Amino acid sequence: MAQWERLRQLHSVYQQQLDELYDRDGLPMDVRYYLAAWIEKQEWERAVRDYDLAMVLFQVLLDNLDTQHSRFVQEEQFLLKHNIRRYKQNFQVCLEQPCTLASTILWFLQKEKEILETAELDMQVKLLQVEPEQMETDSQKDLERRMAGLRNEVQCVEHALTCLEEQQDEFDFKYKTHQMEGATEEAAKKEQDQNMKVLQMLINRLDECRKTMLSNLGKLLDRSEELLSVLVKKELLEWQKRQQKACIGAPDNVCLDQLENWFTCVAVCLFQVREFLSKLQELMGKLTYPNDPVKAQKPVLQSRVDSLLTELLKSAFVVETQPSMPQGKGPLVLRTNVQFSVKTRLLVKFPELNHAMRVTVSMSRYRRFNVLGSNSKALNMAESQTGGMVADFRHLTLKEQKSGGSGKGVNDISLSVTEELHIIYFDTVFEMKGLSVNLQAASLPVVVISNSSQQQSAWSSILWFNMLSQDPKDITFFANCPAAMWPQLGEMLSWQFLSATKRGLEPEQLDMIAYKLFGKQQNYDSCKMTWSRFSKENVPNANFTFWVWFDGILVLVKTYLENLWRDGSIMGFVSKAREKTLLKKKQTGTFLLRFSESVRDGGITFSWVEYSPTGEPDVKSVQPFTKVDLSQIPFHEIIRNFQIFEAENVPENPLLYLYPNTPKDEAFGKYYTDKTGDDSPYIKYIKTKLMFVSKENTLEAKSPMYSDMAEGEGLEPVNGLCGEAAGLSVDLHPLESPMSADPDPMLSGTIETPHEDLLLYFNNTNTFSSTEMFTNDHTFSEFGLQGLAGPFLQPCGSTYQ
């Protein structure tokens, strides 16, 4: 079934998510609906990188809109005709940048897929009758009991107040009756004296009831204050910390429904106390007497309840969804002149205030940005799936002010643009039953950039701040930035994979990363990583930082390898020593998949084990495949079609078993394309890049270097079609030249590993010198062979000259 049809059949909750998705600019829902079949058949992912294809799809899109327009003209659909014509005009702005339009459509399709995956997972849980994870802790259960006790006390006080009013009415009636009766006879005077005793008794009882009522109201406020303290200083604070972690990928529960119930419960009770005090004031107006306790205590209680309500309301106004751009790396990174969204919520839900409170948006004043767009909106219950009081701002932008000041802030702290933190404020006024309170909520600090190239660095700042900061409003955090302990850093790195691919890092993978950062340690828990080393300083002998390397791998996995990562096929972060230990005990053809340690923007390779005639294990690898390769062919197809041509032997694929012992086709068969051989859509890449030549003892380099290259990331394909001419005998001379280079840039120190054969791969432009040789015990980094002089390696399928 088509993706759009599946979306239309989802439950209303997910339909609401779809509506919110298409409320953004970029791809109108009408266009998605009427061109659904055509949109889903196009290669938008390739069009993002291929200008010519993007331009073709752009022109076809306009043609399809013309067709729809003609259809609506014939059907006299005036509104649809008008809309389609307007959409086409809006798309015309992409004429110069069709790849941008392709990227936008691809993003919408991916978000649709995420909605479908979430819906399908929820359905599977229901079918399996799996109970949702119990998030309620013992302290929360205790809080629920205390809330129930508060509501019960309010009901008791309300009943007591009703009784007090009845007693006062009784006294009032008897007192007025007594005044109307005359004292004419002796017997009547005795009766009046008796009545006076009754009245005195009633007034004494009334006075006692008033004192009891005031005492109970004081106790009610004591209980409310205790609960408010728990809500504000514990539950809300813990939610804010969870939200901080969730912003950087933690799988924490940030649902506000429970907090909303608690805040609303206390608010309702406090407003009832205010009504009780008003009722006491009314009763006192009808009847008062010397030393009336209401006259003395009511003002104090009134001030106290208003103070508690003010504190509660000010704490109850929060930012539910932090500012984020639709296509950013994560929340809290904003770009000037690019729309972003943010949602505020009032945790006190009174239906009578629906659409009554307007929220306005502003920026921290020391910066040079104006907030543009619909920056004023009413809190309402329609934009929340659970009926909460929210103001969902979806079309805000930041505009940089060009005039005045240096723009570095009041403290003139020298920070880079991606280290400058700014806060967005939201203001509103709560007015109800005579109480008026000014409320303000603040976003977590955001980083504002002006160019997409700054996103990676800006996101690292957001990660570091929300991992370590104890003060969510500390905009000078990077002026004196703390270091991170390895357990904190490792957990945060795992969250990045978990949030991007739904599978985090295993302890063994984290240990490998820790080893790369800190060298060999008995325990890494006490190791520290500074901010500069994480994101600002290049790793030794390289032109990139640790974060650039790690994020490059993450982007590569998310874009091209997500399925293989999620099903556990990719071991990923594994050291060369560990790789050798794992493979040398396995059968011939066992291979594993790991990430390159020295490719800037992310690379993945595979290593496999073979055995010599004497039974010695020989672990071999290929040069890493990068996004350039994976944009042309899926990695599972590379594994499927990888072949080595050995002298006088039939070409074979040395990859047989995915570690530990899973047959290759069993592990990856579910991902294979149906077409094979010359019908494969990847045949050109396969024939020009995946046919490898190896000749026993032709290339041999022995080195203690602990890097991607040291153990074989150098096997290159023959560049040319491999047809019948593949069987031509080409004599490859042994390399006999010394070569050394810098050690692995990711290592803290040098580590020796056993000598191994190194397979290098060739293009027909690569040449080699017979006057040079590789010698033992030299280290060298990942390299190509361009620039070395010597005899050419002739591509398969062409004549050797």
C-alpha cells in the first residue's frame, strides 16, 4: 500500500501529527495528496545530490500541477484551481535551486515514515498486549495520595462552611425574633431571658466555628504549600532536567500530563480557599462582634493564599517543546531568517481561560536579534492532543539587527558564534476571579547561526551545555566551561545514536571510543574530556576534531546504514587489536563491519580472515567506503557483490560469514535488490569499483601502525569494466619502497600489532615506482597511490599497453 494511503488510515492521534507536519511551509498538503503516487515513486534522495535529476523532477512537478489545474478548471472547482495555481507560483522560487526543493520533499517523506513507524510500533504493543512501561515511582504514588488528601480536606472545609452559614442563619433568625417580641409580662420576661441565654450559646458556638474554620483554612494552606514545594522544587525541576537531556537524545519521559494534573489540583484547591475566605467576609458583613476572629485573621490568610497562587502560576508556565528548525540537527540550534517552532504550556488548566490569555515572544535583550512572524498567540486547548493549555508557535524567525554595538553582549566575553547562548522569553497575564499575575517562561539557551555550515559546531555546543550545565539560564556557560567525566560523555554519545537510529552504543563500543580518547586505562570513569578537546582542537596529526569525526560517522549511519546498524550487523566502533582477536579464531571468510578511525566525514569498511597454507590467520581489510560510495550503491550490495580476482583463479567473494557465524546472505538477504547481474541498478558501480585484483606476494607491507591502513584499508578496485578481458594476465611488480607517515590521529599513544599483509586497491591512473619499497616497522596513514611513478595497472576489459 502506498505510504500516503497508509497515513490516511491512521488513528486520529497520528492524523493530528500529520496535520501539524503539513502546517509547515515547503510542501502543501494539497500537492502531497493529488500527486501522492508520483511523489512516492521519485528518487528524491538522489536528486538532492544530482542537480540534473533535481531539475527534471522540478519540471515534471510543475507539469503535474498544470494537469491538476486543467482538471479543476473543467470540473469548475474554483478554490482548488486557485490553490494549485498559487502553489505552482510558490514553487517557481526553486528554479535556481531544484536540489533544495528535492531536499524539502525528501524531508517530508521521511517525517511521514517516522509517523508510520511510531503508529505501527504502538499497534504491535497493543496486539501483543504489552503493558506500557510503568513510569510512576513510589514518590509519585505518595504525591497522588497527598493530592487526594488535599481534595478531601477541601471538601470537608466546604461542608463545615455550609454548616457555619446555617448556624449563623439560625442565630440571625432567633435574634431578630427576639427583638420583635415585647417584654410586657413577668412570664414573658423570663422567657426572653431564656432566649437570651440561647442566643448567647449560639453566638459562642458561632464564634468557635469561625475559629475552627479559620484554623482549618490555615492547615489547608500548610498542606498546599508543602505540595507546591514538592511540585516546584522537585517534580518540575526533575522534568526540566529530563527535558534538557531529551533535547540531546536521551530517551527520557517528558510528558507534562501528570504535572498538569497536579498543578491544576493545587490551583483549584487554592482558588476554593479564596472563595471560602470571600464567603467568610460575606458572613462577617452580615454579623460581626467584638474580637471577631474573621476580622483579625482573614487578611493574613488572603495574602498567604494569593502568594501561593502567584508562585504556583509563575512556575506553571513552561516551554513544552524547545525551539527547533524543521531540518536542523536538533533543537536549540536556530538560523537567522529560517523559520522555527516552539510550544509553551500552562500547567494549570481552566477551560474558562481557553483563548483568553495571549502569549508574546521576545529575545534576550543583550543580543541583536528581533523575533519576527506570528509572535503573539492565545493559549488554547485545540492545539494539544491531550487538551492542555498551549500556544504553539510554528512560524517564527530571527532577524539580525545590523545597527549598534559590537553584538558581543554586556559582558564582552570573547566567544565564537556557536558558543554564544541566547534565551527566548514568553510573556502572558493570568487573570481570573480577581487575581492577576504576570507570567514568563524562558527557553533553554539557543545557539543562533547564520550559515548551515555552522550547524555541526552549534549542535556540539548544545550537547555540551545540556550535558553539564546546572543552571538552564547560564548564558555565560562557555566563558568558563567545565570538563565532562567519561561516564557523562559516553552516555551522551550513545544518546546520539539512539535518537538518530533507535539503537545506542554497546559498552564494548564505548570502551573503544574511550581508549581512543584516553589511551589504555584500568577504568575510564575518572577520565575527563575538556570542551576544547571535544569540539575545538584537532586530534593529533589530523585536520578535524573528535566531534567532527564522531558526527561524520553518525550522519553516515543515519543516512545510509540505519537498517544495518539497527539490526546489529555493524560492529562499528571496534579497535584493530580487538578486530584481529575476534576474527583469528573464526572460520575462513568470517568478516565484520567497522567504522574508519581516520576518515573525517565518516567511513565504513569490512575486514575478513583467511588462513595461510600453514594455518596462520591473515586479517585483511579494504579502504573505507564513504558517503560518495554509499550514495551510489547501498552497503549491503557492496558486501553482496565484492569480488577479488586472484591469479589463475575464478573471481570470488571472500566475505562468507558475518561475525560470529551468520551466513552472509542470511544476514543481508532481506535487503538485497531483486535484480542481479547486468540487470542490477548498481551494475556500473559494481563493475568499475567492486572488482579487486590481488596476486600472492604482489603487495606486502608490514607495520606496527595501529590504524585503518595498517591492516589493509587500502584494497582498491580496478577502475574499468571487467568483461572477458578480465582474464588477461597482468604482471604486477612487487613494491619495494620504504614509506612512513604520521601515526593514527585518533590514538593517544602508539600500539604495536602483529605484522599483516596489506591489500592496496588501484585505479588505472595510479602508478608505482620500483625504486621504492615498504619496509617493516614503519607507520603510515591512510593513503592513495596517486603520484607514485611506475608501470600502470591496466583496467579489466581493456587492452594492456
